[in-house]
Amino acid sequence: MANVVCMLLKMKEIAEQTELEWCKDRTELLGRIENVSKDISAIAIAANADTNVCEYDEMRDEIEQLVTENGLLEQGVDEWKETCMLREQCIASLEKKEAVNESAIEILKRELQECKTQLVQKDHAILSLKAQAMEKVHSHCCANKDTQSSVTQEQGEGMLIEQQPV
């Protein structure tokens, strides 16, 4: 029994030593785990920082691209504004020309009407002059016919006188 007790004591001593070694190893492992955890956290932070830097670079590139696009769009808007302004000026000019043309058309219409009126008056005057000339010619002709008739009658009477037996 003494051997059993001795053996149990020895086992207890070995168990205590093993326990101490395990505690020591455990503490050491916990320290190592903590260090690894810190390293992992540092790596994660660094990776996150790299990711942030990478994301920052990507965002900066995107911002630069958007600024460039915005500049191009503003330039396009300015060009469209200029084009619109020129078109408005062109439209205003065309409207002025149209007003001048309409005014000229109205003046020309009035002048044409006056010319037509004058032409009608001249036609009436010409017809009147022709009628007067015809009357003069007719009256002259009639006077000549009357004169001729009387001459012819006188000649005719003379002929009659000559032709009548006495």
C-alpha cells in the first residue's frame, strides 16, 4: 500500500508539474494568441488602410473623372447658350426684315393701286380722246359729205338740166 500511495503521490506530483507546465504553456499560448490577434488586427487595420487608400484612390479618380465630365458638360452648355443666343438674334433679325418687307409690300400695293387708278384714268382719257377724235373725223367727214353732196347735187342737177330735153 505504501507503494500505491507512493505511486499516487508521484502521479499527483507529475500531475501538478504537468498542470504547471500546461498553465505555463497555456499562458504562453494565450500570450502568443494575443500577439497573433494583435498582429491580425494590425494587419486588418493595415489592409483596411490599404483598402481605404485604394478606395480613396478610386474615389479620387472617380472625382477627377466627374470633374472632367462636368467641365465638358459646362462647356457644352455654354456652347448651347451661345448657339441659342445667336439663333435668337437671327430670329430677331428675320422678324425685323419681315416687318420691313411687309411694310414695303404695303407701300408697293398702294403704289400699284395708284398706278392702276392712273392707268384706268389714262384709259378713260384715251377713250375720251378717241371718241372726240372720231366725232371730229365724223363731223369733218359729214361736213365733207354734205359739201360733197351739195357739190354732187349741184353737179347732179346740172346733169339733170343737161339731160332734160328742152
